[in-house]
Amino acid sequence: METTTTARRRCSYSSISSLLMATICVTLMIYPSHAQLNATFYATTCPNVSTIVRNVVQQALQTDARIGASLIRLHFHDCFVNGCDGSILLDNSGSIQSEKDAGPNTNSTRGFNVVDNIKTAVENSCPAVVSCADILALAAEASVSLSGGPSWNVLLGRRDSLSANQGGANTSIPSPFEGLSNITSKFSVVGLNITDLVALSGAHTFGRAQCRLFSNRLYNFGGTNNPDPTLNTSYSISLQQICPQNGSGFSVANLDPTTPDGFDNNYFSNLQNNQGLLQSDQELFSTTGAATVSIVNSFASSQAAFFQSFAQSMINMGNISPLTGSSGQIRSDCKKVNGS
Ligand code: HEM
């Protein structure tokens, strides 16, 4: 299928006279063509790209058990802002206001140095062909599978943006403090449904969160002078040890207290036990009447069902508005637009 730009160009040809052709042109302009990602995109230009990425992630995991979690989160925060286009990786420069300085990312997202190491390794084998956006998608899959989770065929062919959208990062990435309905809307805006929401939230089966992002639940929840009633009492006490009332807020707790670095379905049984760390996690199970509850229950009772849905939802997320064809560029340094 041709791209919107090509369609627009063709539509200007004077030979177009029939009503039918005009209708096709208008339709193509209103509905841009869908992503043309595929699993074999680098089969001839960089056949070992998945292995190269995986090896660097594996290496990084030796010294940082958290890095897989941090890398998949980068892909999520990339895809939710202008699509999966590597925009989160751009540093501040003349015309770029970095997404790294947006509220959800600042003092929070990590792993950029590992992305740079992956890029260097990939460039050494196949210069100037693999995008930074695709590196994030591949690193996410490697992180999950190396941690005991599912594997999937990553769809590839994304290109890198020429710009960042800091304002978009502030508004489009869900916050742990907003309610389930707002978060559901933010997923829906990018074409993801509630099964995607529940499955992808299962990524909180590994990694950490800072006290400042959940300590409102520990002492005086909503002005009650008590912890959040949907927080298990002994879990709440153990979290209070990590997050003292007048602490800095920058200490971290495991998102999954049972198996902190393993990718499994314990996240969902934690929710059933009122052991969701973030308010946004626990709401998936504790919101009366929500459609998410039965999905949590099904993933808690079947790791296979969770893994299958998770892999599919990662593909769905990875398909959000990629740049393809001749849009964007293949950055040679993920932090900078080429030539800047
Ligand atoms: C559903 C809405 C979501 C909300 C409100 C949310 C919120 C958060 C917050 C507040 C943190 C802790 C950040 C920090 O302490 O610096 C976090 C960490 C994390 N998030 Fe999410 N998240 C959501 C969805 C997702 C999705 C879709 C994924 C991936 C598919 C994901 C993967 C992760 C991972 C792996 C971590 C740990 C990162 C690390 O240890 O460096 N999250 N999330």
C-alpha cells in the first residue's frame, strides 16, 4: 500500500478525473496506511540483529538485574508519544526539547546507556540500517525472554523521528495516580484495549518503583489517616520500612514483591492478594464491576494465557504509528538527529 505522502502526490496529477479515483485519494489521505512492519525486515541487511541486541542485554543483566525492566519501559514510553519512533532517546539540542525531561521520565526512566551500547554493537555489524526505534522493540523482547517470560517475533521496519514531543510525553503517558478510566482512555487513544492494558500492566512483574509514586497509599490515603484499604496490611508495613513518612521519596521497592526480577504471572496473584504496588496496578483488580477484574483472574490462574496475551499486546503496542518507508531516518546516534 502506498503511503499518504505518495497518495497525496498522485492525487495532484492532472490526469485524475474520475469520481472513483478522487474518492480513493480522499480516503487514503484521511486514513493513512497502516504500519508495514514485518519480522524479516533486516533479513538481508542485518540478519543477526536480534542476537546482537540480546547479547548486549544479557551482558547488562550481569551487573544490573533491573535493566530488562528499565528497557521495556523505554519502549512503552516511546510508543505512547508520537508512536514507536525512538523520540524518547533524543537529548536536548537546538530545536529538541527532550522527552527525557517530561514528568513521567525525569529521574525515572533509565537504560539509555545500554541502548547506546546496543546501537554501537549493531552499527559495528550493520552500519546505518537498524533504527533506534527497532532497537527498543528488540531490547524489550530480549529483556522479557531473558527474564523467564515469553518470546515473540518482533515486527521491524520502524524509522527514527526527527523530533521529540515533551508536551506529549507529559499528557499521553499514564500516571499511577490517575483512575482506571483515564488510563483506559489513554490506551484507547493509541488503539489498545483493556486486554492490552491488563496484559501490558503485567510488565510490572519486574523492576522497581520509587516511594514518591506510591507512598500516598501508605499513611494518609485520601486524607483518611490510614493506608489505602486495598493495600494488604503486612505488605503496607513492609513498604513503610522502605518509605519512611518524611523520606526523600527516591528509595525504590520491587513492583513484584514475590519474584522481583523474574517475568511470571505473580503480578496478577499479587493483585488478588492486595499486593499491587501502584494504585493503578491495584485498581485493575479492586475496581468494583470493572471489566479488567476477570482478565486479572484469568492471567493469575494461567501463566500460559498471560504469556500469550502479553506477547500479542507487545506486538500491538509496537505497531503504534511507526514511521516507515522514507519517513524519518535511521539515526546513527540514538541521542541525536543525524547531522545535528
Ligand atoms: C498502565 C499504566 C502504567 C502506569 C500508570 C505505569 C506506571 C509506572 C510507574 C509509576 C513506575 C515506577 C517508575 C519509577 O519509580 O521511577 C513504573 C515502572 C515500570 N513500568 Fe510501568 N506503568 C504503566 C504501564 C506499563 C507498561 C505498559 C509497561 C511495559 C509494557 C510498563 C513497564 C514498567 C516497568 C518494567 C517498570 C520498572 C522499570 C524499572 O525498574 O526501571 N509499565 N511504571
